[in-house]
Amino acid sequence: MSTILLVDDNSNILANTAKHLEQSGYKYDYVDDYKTALNFLRLSRPSIQIVVITLNNSLGYPVMRKLQALMSDRATIIVYSKDSDGAISTWVKKHNVPYFFKHDIEELQLFNRIKRTLFSKGQFFTHQQLNKLAKILSKYTDQAESLVKSTAPHSKSLQELQHKLARKLEGIENQRRFLIDVQK
């Protein structure tokens, strides 16, 4: 299950951000309306750590308040908007939403904020990296996926994680082969 929810109100403003996340190996969920987003968050609340929402007019303000009430204790909320007249950024600041980025102007900053937020929450690896490790580790143990999931949160670099996983394998020969395979 992903830790990032992108809420894009039918305008595809977050399409490039989604593409960058995907290319970088991050797993995310993408919904295109507020109602679906609120239902999704009610069901997936424990796993979501970042909510990026587009807010393009005052019609989204009530939903933004609901979303903030539902998730502010658990997830980082980021607003991304065209905000041509500055009204949305003023509203966001007034309601203590921590991060606001302007569409087309601060797209890279938005992506970097998502990555920094994941790192600050102890998520140092992408979904793609963890899947690759589990796939290689599965050659040596039937518990590969659970070993990767339990070991990753306690590792701060990919090399550290690889060595911790190797130490969990039986036999020095299996440990060596795993490290060779994973570093190819």
C-alpha cells in the first residue's frame, strides 16, 4: 500500500508530479475528486503519510477543511494550486496548512518536499528498491518480503539494508552470493 495520496480535482495539475514519483520508484495513489479522496482516506488513513491536494477555487475550501481535520495529526498536507490572484495561498496560510506550492512555478520544489517528507518520516527507500531487494532475496529465503519490510525501517542507506539482510541469511556462502547479486 502506498504512503502518498495525490488528490487532483479533475484538472490534471498533479500529472507531472505523479510521473516524477513513478519514474523515481515511489508508490502513490491518485484520485480525481474530493469525495473519492475523503472515502479513500477513511479506509486507508493509517498508511497515508503525505496528502498532496490541488486547490483551485473556493469550492474546495470546505473539503480542504475536512481533509485537514481528518489527516493533520497523521499526514503532511501539501497544497498545489495555480493561485493566480494569491487568494488561495492566503487562505492556506490562514488555516495553518504547512506547505503551499504554485503550479508550473514550483513543481520541482513540490517533488522535493514530498521526498524530504518521506525521509523525515523514516522512509529512505522507494517501493521499486524494496521490491528489487525482495525479489533477489527470494532466491535465498521464503521470507524475503517480510524480511525486507521489517528491516528497511531500521536502515538509513541501501548498502546498510543490503548487509543487514545478508546477515539474516543462513550460511556465509548464501550471504556472499546475495551481496554479489544485489550489487550487480
